[in-house]
Amino acid sequence: MAHDLIQKLREACGEDNVVTHADQLRTYESDGLLRYRVTPRAVVLPGSAREVQAVLRACHEAEVPWVARGSGTGLSGGALPVEEGVVISVNRMNRVLEVDLPNQRMVVEPGVTNLDVSKAAGPTHFYPPDPSSQIVCSIGGNVAENAGGAHCFKYGFTTNYVTGLELVLPDGELIELGGKELDRPGYDLLGAFVGSEGTLGIATKITVRIVPVPEAVRTLVAFFDHTSNAGRVVSDIVAAGIVPGAIEMMDSLAIEAAEGATHAGYPSDAGAALVVELDGSEAECEHRFQEVEKLCEDNGATSIRVAQDEAERQLIWKARKAAFAAMGRVSTHYYVQDGVIPRTRLPEVLERIEELSKEYGMPVANVFHAGDGNLHPLVCYDGHTEGQAERAEELSGKILTACVDAGGSITGEHGVGYDKKRYMPRMFEEADFDAFQRLRCAFDPAGMANPGKVMPTPRLCGEVPGPYRQHPLEAAGIAERF
Amino acid sequence: MSAELVAECGRAGKALRVRGAGTKFEWGTPAPDPEVVVSTAELDRIVEHNEGDLTAILEAGVPIARAQEQFSAAGQMLALDPPLGEGGAATIGGVIATGDSGPLRHRYGAPRDLVLGMTVALSDGTVAKSGSKVIKNVAGYDLAKLFAGSFGTLGLILQVVVRLHPQPKRTVTAIGRSNDPDAVARGASDLAHASLEKECVDVRWGGGEGAALGRVGGETAMEQAEAAARVLAGAGLDTEVVEDDFELWAFQRDSQRSSDRAVMRVSGRQAELARTMRAAESLGGSLVARASLGISWVTLDPERIGDLRRELAPFPCVVLDAPRDVRASLDVWDAEPSPLAQRVKQRFDPAGVFAPGTFPV
Ligand SMILES: Cc1cc2nc3c(=O)[nH]c(=O)nc-3n(C[C@H](O)[C@H](O)[C@H](O)COP(=O)(O)OP(=O)(O)OC[C@H]3O[C@@H](n4cnc5c(N)ncnc54)[C@H](O)[C@@H]3O)c2cc1C
């Protein structure tokens, strides 16, 4: 059986594009979240939608589950292989098929990186969703995770930019949803697919909307003694009706790590750093930028650096974007979550994180998209000491509980995947899962697409219940159902 | 209450239609009168308005106009401005269920883009929620998108969480007129592609003349509008900058409805705008369009519906307003049902009671 399937995969995609050797399989054992590892039975690298179809048909017939994989940068174990399953890597499908500037659309294959999408739209246009991992992550992975980024508070997320998808359903059928046009008649199945974490099918072609590059961009970083000051600036900016292109906050520990790694000139004794970027029409940008500077001063900024040119702007961003990777300088191991809170609850949630950090004796660095309340608490721990990883995980879980208690979410952009499915019941109830499962069953009744992710407990799809029929007893007037 | 009524219909297999203010109740394929009409009139609470977080929770029957009043008092808006129908009565649930939108869609998106969370009642008695009340969330499937634009055929929308935006302090509009559809389309496109930030970019055409309109907002709206007018002039349009621009946009919105002619929504492309204007003109119709999004609303005599479709094929032209007998005589949706959509319908509405026969499934 197993041998049969592998043979079919080879026939579909060519000998070289099927990996079964233990050493090579190791590359695919985990995604960006290295804590979890599963060795798949095989990895296959199709080069076209047709090949993806053949692969899915073969898996369907053999009843073998599979997991799609883009660049493997996911942070929730979404692309973690299934035991004895197949990993389907779309990396070879990496062509930009069309740049249609007059209609503000691009058509790309799923393996194209996020940055390459934006580059191909340039220099006059760009693709707004910009995850920090944009140099590596794939647009297919972005679609699956509904990826966000620093500029999403103003511009929106992946789901607001995808207008068309070609995808292969788990039984091998190729379908198209949407296109270059908006509002095609019928259900918005495209909207339901984006963010479905690889559980509904494989995207093989993606049409996105691109927008003109703004006339002006103005960037500053302001430093404060404490995150509460920076938090007040954010509230004041929003209250003033200003919508920054990006507004990002870092606390002292994150600043220390990022500065050590990048030498961007952030004062290492600062309690908080706030990066604010305004973009848009030149006149408006200039006007409002002065307001932002004033709000920083009013809330006790210890210093403000305004980027005078693109090089300086890049330097400001370099520290922010390096914050994750730089944590390695502060701690051997860290665990990152991406809980979301209503922004006005920031002070109390940060306080709670500080409390938890003390209680567990583990430093927690905070880097976050302040505009939309998307936290990225990095829990630092010593992975060489037994039990620490588990305690870090427990602490992270408590942070997520604090987010949900504040009216927020367990994940703003990284997805539920394998890692956070156990936290799903903190946000959703049985009836909600039941509704999710209906969608899943419509796309994947056999449950072969990325099983064991998103939902807290495994579920099967029953037969579609037929139309209601009157029970003979009812017909006879013996019983009624009300 | 209404959730229980839905469950009851599900159990008894009674066909039902959900009704908000009834301003778009006729849209869709005409079907026999339902056995039960589920009204959302009593679901009229603004449950939360979280000013600092720019979100609100509304029950489905809240009239949009009433919610806007409250948001406006805080300098905020729900960036959703479709025509609100007779007496401005349209409810949030009805607008979301029909996926209707207005000129602000240019910058802020459609209902699907503004809904953060949703609670629905299904025909087997399930009451389920998806999404959350924060502006960024990817936990669970985004079922609100599926229900937005589903015309009440999957379930009853009980409550929604919406994202709000700050209201621009001032808006000013640049308008460029011409009797040459190519010039109007070029002007609108140039403006769409210009690096200026626009709230709305629209086009209108009728009676041999038309215009491209760009609305800008903010403290420096005047300066920006002048820049926009220069772009329109560059395309050969006769331009004007209008400070008191409410009427201009009310016209764009209102032209999406008609009480005596047919209104068709064309899912087209930006580069096809001139062709769409010409088609409308040649059939004695008029048009308003979201230029950069490529969506047009064409108003014409009902007898010309088929002609417009032929002219604009393969772009789908959905009939919105039209006399009932006309809508009964043709496929209002201009679409083939897909097996996947049918499976979705069967799963969410297993009793098959939600507005049977009105939607392309
Ligand atoms: C340093 C760092 C910074 C990051 N910053 C951000 C950030 O700012 N914002 C953000 O949103 N994310 C961020 N991420 C997370 C990650 O980069 C995103 O989730 C990204 O979208 C994943 O893309 P990928 O190609 O790596 O997907 P993978 O990790 O390979 O896969 C992710 C999921 O997508 C599915 N999938 C992949 N391709 C397809 C396809 N073609 N069809 C269907 N399903 C598919 C997989 O099955 C899996 O469930 C960051 C990650 C790292 C390591």
C-alpha cells in the first residue's frame, strides 16, 4: 500500500521530486516552531497544479493524510507533518504569472515569497501585507494563515487583498474561486479559505490586489521610561483620528536584545520604544506627523528620532524587525505567542504579564503591533534545564488566558495550527466548533487535509443529513416534535 | 426568540426568509412566498461601542443610520455607505447578508472586510459564533465572510462585530467631466493609480456625458483635492473642486437603486470601464462605478438586461432591482451553481429551509 502510493507520487512528479530518505526527510520534520517534530512518510514537490491534483488523488485513494508546506516559517506548527502522512511542498511552484497594473492585480504561484510579490508590483505599486518573515515566507503560506504585518493596522490583512484562488480540493478536483473581479455571484468561499491553515485544500494560483505606493512616508521612533507612556501615545493617536501606516512597540528587554544585534542606536536603558510610521498624501502626512511628535512629547518621550532619509528609516525598522531573532542574545531559548487584546486593555494586560514573569522567574520580552493590540510576548527560558520548557509553555498559556479574558484572541496572525489548538476552547464553545466543522466537511469530507490542526479534538464528518422527512408517527398524529 | 423560530422551522421543514427592513427583500431569484418570515426588527440593540478600540457589536436588526449617529458623535464611522433604501431603514444584518456597499468601499472594503465576528442561528438549532471582537484575529475559520453576501440562505445572522474608522475631519471632492467615455475612464484610472490617498474614486455616466470623482479627506483635504483635480485635468477632463460634496456622493449611492428600471451589478475590471460605459450608453442606460475596483451598477430598461450581458460577457452581471415578472423570466445571478457551494449549503442548512430557490446553489 505505502509502496504503491510512493510509486504513484513518483509517476506524478518525477523521481527527483519525491523524498523518502530519512536524512532528507528531517528537513521537513517541523516548521518555524521547532518544539514539535514528526517525520513524514514522504515529501513530494509537485511543479504544477496538475501534479498537485495527481498527488492529492493518489493520497485520497490510498487514504493517506497530507500537509501542504510553503516555506516552513509558520510559528504554530501548521505545517508539522502528520505521522505516516505525506508533506506536499509547493516550493517549486514559484513563478509570478502576471503583473496586471492597469487592473491592479497580480497572479502568482503559491511558492513565490511575499517580498517577491511586492517587488514585482514595484516601483509604482506594492502588496501591503508585510509579515516580518517576508523575505522567506510564501504567499501560499500567507493565504493559509491570513498573514499580517506591521502595516496591516492601516492596510488590512492578506484576506483583504486576495481576490482569486485556484485550488485543488482534497479529492483532487481543481476549482477556481473569485478571480480578478470582485463580487462574483455565489458564496464567498474564497473568504472562508483564506486563513484555513491548510485544512481545506491546496492553493495553486493566487490573484492579489496591489495598490499604488503612497506619496510620502514619515517615520519616527520615540523612547519612553515605561511602556505605559508609549501606550498612552498610541491611544492618543487613535483618539485624534490618525491612522498610522504602522505603529509598533518594544519594551526594555526587547530593546536591549535588538540594539545588541543591530546597533541601530536605540538607547539601551529605554523602558519602551514606539515606532510610528505615517504614509499617504504628502501634505496630510506632514501635518499629522507634527501632531504625532507632539503627542510623544506630551506623554513624556525621553527622546525622539525622526528618520531624515530612507537609510535612517531602514535603520529604525531594522531594530524592530530583528527583535525576534535577537532574543537569542538574551536567552538560549524563547517561546513566542501572538495573543491579541482590545488595545485599550494594554496597560492591565502588560501588568499581568509582568506579574506572571516574576511569578515564574522567567523574563518576558514584549514586541507588538500596538495599533491592533497584537502582542508578541517572548518568554525566555533555559532549555537545558529540565522542566523549563514546560514551565515557559505554561506561562505562555496564562498570557493567552489574560488576552482572552480581556476580550481578545489567542492568535492574531500566526494561526492556531498544532500548538494552540488546546487553547481554542478558551475562545470557542462546542457549537462554534460544530459550525467550523461544517465548513471543513464541505471541502474535505474524508478528513485528509492537515488533520489534527486547528480543532482541539479530532472530528469526523458524518453523512450530509438528508432533507427533513416527516416521521411516520408524526404523520399519524401520534407524536410531534415541538 | 428568532433563533428558536429558526430551529422550529428547521424541525418542521418550513421554508423561511429572514427580513431586516425589507429594503432588498426582492433581490435574488423570485421564489414562492415563504411559510415563515423571520424578522430581525427586535434585534435592535447596539450592544457595545468601544470607542478606544474602534469596534462595535450590533444586533442584526440595528438600522445602519442609527448606529452611524452614535459612532459619529465620537468622530467615528462604520465605513459602509450603501444606499439605505426607503426611509434610510436598511439594517446592518441586511446589508451584510447582501454584501451591499457604497463609494467608501474604495478605501475601506466591503461588508466582508469590516465584519470581525458573527453569531448565527442555523436550521438545526445550532447557535454559533466565529471571529472575535478584536480587529486582528485568525483563530478558527472566518465564517463571517461566508455569511456576508449569502443572502440569508445559510442561516440567520443574529449579531455582528464590526470594525470602525475615524471620520475624516473634512472631505473635499475633485470632479472631472467629459462627454468622452475614454477620457472619463482614463481620468478615473489615473486617479486610482496616483499616489494620493483617496477615500473614494467613482465614475458616473448617463445621457451622453459622465464624470470621474475623487474624494479625499483630512486636515489638508483642500490641497489634496487640488492635486486630484490636476490628475483629472491631465486626462482631458473639465475639473472642479467641490467642498460641500455630500450631494455628489449621495447621487453615486442612490444611483445603485431604481424603483422602475433594472439595476445590474457588473463584476468587471478597471481597464474595462470605458467599454462598460459605452455599453450602458448604447442600451439607453446609465452607470455609476467604483473605478479602481471595477464594479459598476448599470440602470436600464428591463428589456435590455440580456443585451448588456451579451455586451459585457464574460463578466457576471447580476440583476438587483427589476420588476418581479422580469426577474422570474431570467437567471438574475448570471451564474452556475457549484457543487462545493451546494455542499456548503447542505452542511449549514441541513433542513434546507433558508430562502430555498433564491440563490445560485
Ligand atoms: C521570524 C519570523 C517572523 C514572522 N513574522 C510574521 C508576521 O509579522 N506576520 C505574520 O502573519 N506571520 C509571521 N510569521 C509567521 C509565518 O511567517 C507566516 O505564518 C507565513 O504566512 C507562513 O508562510 P510559509 O510559507 O512559511 O508557510 P508554512 O509554514 O510552510 O505553512 C503554514 C501553513 O500554511 C499551509 N500552506 C502552505 N502553503 C499552502 C498552500 N499553497 N495551500 C494551502 N495551504 C498551504 C500549511 O499547511 C500550514 O498550515 C513569522 C515567522 C517568523 C519565523
